[in-house]
Amino acid sequence: VREGALKVRHPKGDIDLEPLGKDAFGGAFPIGTLKFVCADDGDCNVFSIDDGRVQSLRFVRVSPTPVGPKSPG
């Protein structure tokens, strides 16, 4: 929330979001409809975007796991 509005950051600037329902928001291109998927404990680690030809583009928060020791230098 900035300047009294919910916003999402995009490489070409910020997009204002408007509530559409529980855990769903609407915004200008290229966001369209943004829907959060939240667990029973309240953590929201997944969201999807629908905008015209793109439907259910899903983003999942992951924790990177190291695969081995760091290479020297």
C-alpha cells in the first residue's frame, strides 16, 4: 500500500489494484486479474494472473536450496 492505494510493481511502473473479491484484485494491463492462494495459516505463497490471452499464469514462492559448496573466488 502506497499513497492510500494497493499497488503492484511492474518494470514499466506501478499499477493500482482494485479489490474484486476475497483474495482477488483487478489492475491495468498486463495484470488483469490477480488472485492470491492462501493457506489456512494465512500464508499467501502463490498468486495467479489472468489477462486476455494469458490465463492462470501461476507464481509460486520458493526457498532456494544450495546444491553444493560455493566455488572458490
